Amino acid sequence: MSFTDSQLERYSRNIILKEVGVRGQKKLLAGRVLIIGAGGLGAPAAMYLAAAGVGTIGLADADVVDLSNLQRQIIHATSDVGAPKVISAKETIEALNPEVTVNTLQGLVTSENIMTLIEGYDFVIDGTDNFPAKFLINDACVIGAKAFSHAGIIRFQGQLITYIPGQGPCYRCLFPSPPPPDAVPTCRQAGVIGAMAGVIGSLQAMEAIKYLCGIGTPLTSNLLTYNALTMEFRKIKVAKRSTCQVCGHNPTIVKPLDYEIAACDLKSKPA
Amino acid sequence: MELTISGTTKTFPDDLSVTELLEAEQVATPQYVTVSINEELVDQGSFDSRKLASGDKVEFLYFMGGGTRELY
């Protein structure tokens, strides 16, 4: 595969990096990244991956764009309110970089469809906003031996960790089970600054790009935490938990499972 | 004894359990927090019995979702 003149120009700032070069750019163009959740985290992740020339981007989300999303979900515009997020996001990506193939799933990701969904991708980005989905993605990626980036944000804080099969702990090592759906504080509305989602979602895109190019050191075995108010980034070193139910010595979770979604998060019906 | 909590070293009484440390540090939802001591994750079930030793490096890991719901 050789580059066209317009590709050489479009990706010149990638290619000029010695760590990327022509080789890395070819890997990006051949790369396939699945983004689950086209919201606050998924929006910047999808846009930076598309801009970088990642050849295939999968988007899965059941929601439609709401006016209150636009404060942080920068892949959607005012004219998209009411439209399915995956369609709105696909249009933005295609306008940004028509070379990218965008696959969409407008519906919930469940234990029934997740293994098939992740199968064709090199890397998965968890851009979801609820714990059942985060545990589902973790378990599926561990069982399916798929690299993925977990991230979470709240108020002025964010965190992320990368899982690569055989390297370091999974999300369930850090948190053995999700908080119960009836946990009282779970449904209280919280705020978040849009730029917080931008910071953390962009870091997820960076992890995907590094993984695809095979450069640098992935954020495995370390939970990176970010406090925007104090402007502190901390890398917390964490080891695998030998008793982990999905990646430990004696796994009891051998296929993906659905946890009950808190009633307040049940805003969408499966497609 | 001295413990390093989230990167900051402080003085605590001796013979402190993880549960007592969570109280001393006023962790709002101890039932949902993950604790690591010297980079090792501690099982929730042993928070009462696990004692801290001087020089231990302790980290608290919190659930973070998608930013629009409170959890803790």
C-alpha cells in the first residue's frame, strides 16, 4: 500500500514523527478501533482517531443526542439534537476524514452481542457512562483477549487504565463488582466540565494510537488519575488480583454477563 | 507511625486497620472504595483485620462512571 499525495499531506504531522513514520501511518490506516459510547469520552476519542487516519472506527450507542449533551459531547452539533448519536457521530467523522470507514450499532451493547461486536477490532475504547456497561466491556475484552482502554470521569476528576491481554490487572481486579443499582447516591445528578471528558477521552485515543503503532509504553498496571482543580496527574501502580473473578487464577466468569442497570440510567430501549 | 496516603505522608496511631484508616481519612463511601497497600490490592473482606505498618504506601481507588451521575 502506498500513500496518495493527499494522504501524505493530511498525515504529514504523524509521518514526520520518527516513532510513527510511514510504517506507523500504515498501521493506523489498517487499524480498527471500537468505541462503545458516543458521548463525552467517545466524542473526542472518535474525532482524534478519525483525524489520525485510523481506518475503521466502530461506534456503538443506543441514545439520541440531547441538548444537555452538547456541553461536552463535541462530536454532535445543535442540529443533531434528536438524532441517534451513532449517526450524528458518523457524519462528523466522515466530514472530518472521508477515508475512515465507520461502522455503527444503534442499540445497547449486551452480553448477547458484545463478543461478536468486539471480534473484528484491534482495540476497544470504553466511553460508557454506567457500571454495568463498564464491567461488561471489561469481561468481554478479558475473555476475548482484546486490548481496551477504561476511563471514568466525575466532576473535576478522571481516571483511566489500559488492559492488554496478559499484561497487568483488568478493571475487575481494581473493582471486583459494580455498585448495586439501588445504591442511593447512584442516581443523583452530577456535573462535569466538558473539557474533562476532552482530556480523558483524548488520552484514550492516545492509548489506542500507541497500541496500533506499537510505540511507547501502554498504561497497563497503572491507574492514571487526574484532578483538574489541583492540576495533578498521578499514576497509581496496581498489580493483578489473583482472586479476580475474570482474569485471576480460578476465573468464575467465563462468559460476559449483564448487570442490572440503575433505573435512572434506563433512558434507552434496545434497538 | 507514618503512612503515605495518595502520595502524602502523614502520622497515624499504631495498630490501625484499613477500616479505621478509611474512617480517619473520612472516605465517604468505604463500601465502594478499593484500597491498595504497597501496590497490592486488598480484598474488601479483610479491611477489618488487615493492619497497616509504618511506611506503607496506601492508595484509594474510586468508582468513576461517565460523569453525569453521583456515585460517592
